[in-house]
Amino acid sequence: MTTAAQLPETSVQAELERLLAVAAAEGGPFHPATLARLDRDEAFPDDCCALLDTFGLQQYYVPARNGGRLADVAELVALLRTVARHDLTVAVAHAKTLLGAVCVWVAGSTEQTARTAAAVRDGAVVSWALTERHHGSDLLAGELTATRTADGWRLDGEKWLINNATRGDQLCVLARTDPAGGARGYSVFLVDKAALAADQYTYLPKVLTHGIRGADISGISFTGALLPQSALVGAEGTGLETVLKALQLTRTVCTALSLGAGDHALRLAAGFATRRELYGRTLVDLPRVRQILGQGLGALLLNEAVAVVSARAAGALPGELVVTSAVAKAFVPATAQETLDSFGELIGLRAFLTEEYAHGMFGKLERDHRVAGIFDGSTPVNRSSLIQQFGSLARGYAAARADEQGTALAAALTEPVADLDPSRLKLVAAKGCSVVQSLPATVRRCAGLVEAGLLPGPVLEAARRIETLAARLHADMAPYVPAPRDVPAAAFRLAERYEAVFAAAACLQLAVHNQERFRPGGTHRLWRDGLWLRACLGHVLRKLGEDPGTDTEQAYGELAALLAAEPDGTFSLLDQDTESTR
């Protein structure tokens, strides 16, 4: 089965937005006052999650090949972005089931997969029990053990800082199965709490958190918990491999949280700026405010480009997702947080008050979003993963090695991508990253778009500057010898530069494979005159330490004008026309 990715907001996404808009009315579960009260009370958003269950969002957590509706990962990202646009806590609380079940999609048996898929479709909550109190992201230091018994396995130990550990019906648990540990010393088990005796597990207390205060962040301790042989997911000793492949999918999907947060923050900032009067005029009339708004929208569009190409790569370039997912998970939350910080500057004191502006939604959003960069590997963890691939990335760039068909599919938004197939994921991108390695060829194609009058000259100038910086970057990466520990700070700086180059390459790929949207007189407001592309490439140049030039500032001004005209709008590269966001 192949599902065509749809360029505009898909009908199911539009349906979800309509449902949430109704629920956001006064007295509804998604009304800002209701969400603020839940946050103050640190209460789980039961009614919100129940509404999403009724909608059937959990169907999109199950791959289409297993009877669910998850075919194109980009569609799931769009749906979760819609939820996060209203409230990050709800998105985190509900989507955890996808994260919990993904190890089964990667390595589960036919019977195990079918059983889990049916449970999730029926609304079962699945949690992912990876981390432990004293070891954090160091999965090879995990102490929870699984010991063989005559009939199966016995679990002993605890998992901590686990989302939905208490509320979850099932848990995917990473356990040490070899006392010596090591890469082959861990396995994954699917634990059905209903099948355990009451004295075999104990919940750890809810952890009080600065953000996502209503989520069930807690833990669980097992004491002699007896599991059947069928609880083992995949072969014994393959737990780390399964988790690392699963993380490629979850990290990609997690970008939805930052995209939704960016949408929400943009509305709050634009709404404040267009309604607040200062010095006898509206705040949005001040040049500095317009710069913040325009630059913020540019950053949001840049994040969207990275997230969309990475999500479509799950079907189009699955063997390279180990790179694209690490890049996306490091780049998107970090860029979104920078934007939230700038919007906080714009809103000022009212960003910190809980009653004065929009029920304190900006302060809650800012607190909630900080966890997005930590979920499923922090930014340093993802950069460490990327650093391990430097050799193949440098060689691939030098050889101009790229899967042209896969790259085109990842970027051509109206073309279908293959259904998600976790068996195609790899632990190493042996051929590198096609999106970046095709950059020189993509720049040449951009020159053709400029000659045809579809793009303005400054786009090509910026693209060529980035191509020069990309060549320099790969030359700096080539001598690096990966080290499992004590990674030098310089390597992390190289990784950060690589993320920026990937972002530019993703933008340029979207440009050349959707060039019809640049046509003169077209109704795509963000695409007209290359507006979004000019802003995004300038943003990349700034991230690479370069002066983006006056055209970027002009593009920011044009974006700010769009925001001033429609402060409550939703701005997306996926908009089909100027009316689609109203």
C-alpha cells in the first residue's frame, strides 16, 4: 500500500483542527483557562486525551501494515503539530503511546505486533521504560535485569522519569539480560501490567516538573515480575539495536512538538504586538518588533522545512534516517527555543504573568517546550550520534553520492512515499546523507529557477555562499576519528554547522521539487517571490556565523507584514493558497 502525501493541510488534519477549535471554546477542555488550571493543579489532561481518543488519533500510532493509519510519518507529524499548537502537555501525554509501542513495530514478532496493534487501536496506553535514576541517557549502564526462568523471564529493578509509567497499560522495558552488559547485553520486553501480580510492581511517585506539569512523569519498580517467553521483543541481546532504530522514528516525530509550540508562540506574540499600544502607536509598528516577528516566522518555516523533509525521508530514504533524525531532533527544538526566547523579549513582563495575557499561556508554553529538546535524546546526545557518522558523511559529500530518487521523493510534496517500514532502518548511513550530498547539484538547479524568473537573484547568491561553507565544513569533518567517550567540543561545533547546512539543503530541495509554487501571480503567499526561501537561507547564514545581507532583512519585513495583517493565522509551507490558513 502506498499513500500519497498531500501538500495542503490534509482533510484529517483539518478535521482535527476543527474539533480542537470547538474544544477551545469557553468551558471546553482545550480552552486556555482550562489548560491553565490543569497546569496550576499539575493535573493530567484526561478530558483532552479522551477527546483525542474519540477522534481516533491513536490509529495513527500503528503502522498501516499492522492495521493502523500510520503510512506517511509526515502526516503524523502534522497531526501532532495540530495538537501541540493548542497544548504541548496534551501532545506529550497522548503521543507517548507511539513512543512506547515503536520497539514492537521495529522488532516484534507477527503475533506480538498484531496483539499490540489491536490494543493501541482500542485505546491502550503504552509507555517506554528506558531510563534509570542514576544513568540517564547512558543506556549501557542500565541495572534493571531480566533473568531467565523455567517459563520465561523475571524482571527486577526500576525505571525512572518515565512518561505514563503509572497510567500506561503496557510498557516496553529495556532490561539487562547479560550480567556483563555491553552492546549485546540488553533486551526489550513488552510488559502487560494487567498480567502481573499486584506485589510484582510498585509505582514511583509522580515527579514534579517545571514544564508539562500535568503529564504523568513518574517511574515503576519491579520485584520478581514474571513474564512469559512471548514478552521478549526481538532476539535476546538485540535490545540496544532495537532502541536505536526506534529512536530514529520517535526523534523525527518529536519535531511536531516544536512546530506546534512555534505556531502557538507566533500567535501569542503577533496577537500581543498588534493589540498592544505603546508610545502612542501599536507595538507592531516599531521596527525592532517587526524584526522579531519576521525573524521568528522565518525560523518557524525553516524548522518546518527540516521536519517535513526528515519525516518524508522515513519512507523515501529510510536507510539514512539515522542521520536525518539526529539532525532534526537537535536542530528543530533548539531553533524553536531561540524563537520562543525572542518572543518572550517582545511580550516582556506579561510573558511571565499567569493572569495578565492569554491566561498565562506564553509562560506555560515556554516552560513546556524546554522538555522537547530532552525527549528521546537531548541535543548533545543527538549531536553525539551525528558525530559518529562524520566519516561516511564526509566521504559521501566528496563523492557527490546521493540517492536522487529518494531525495526527490522526500522533497516533492505532492508525490507519494512508501509506507513506513521499520525493517528498512539502518544503524549506520553507509552512503551518507543524500539531502546534503546533493547540495551542489541542487544549487545548480536553483540557478535555472532564477534564470526562468521563478526565484530572485539573492536566493542563488545565498545558496552559493552556503555551498561554499558546506564544502569547508566537510573538509573539517573528514579527519575526525570517532571516539565513544570524551568527544571534543570542536566536534559538537561541527555537528551544529552540519545541522544548519542540512536545513539549507532541505529548503533548496523543497524549492526545486515544488517549483510550480513559485510561478508569477501564484496564490501561495509564502512562496511568492521566494519569500520563505529568502528568509530561511538568511537564517541559516546567520547560524553559520555569516552576515545574511539586506535581502534577508527585507524578507523578514515582508513576513512581519503578513503577520500584522493576520495575527491569528497559521503560516505553513504546506498552505495550498492564501485562503487555506484562514
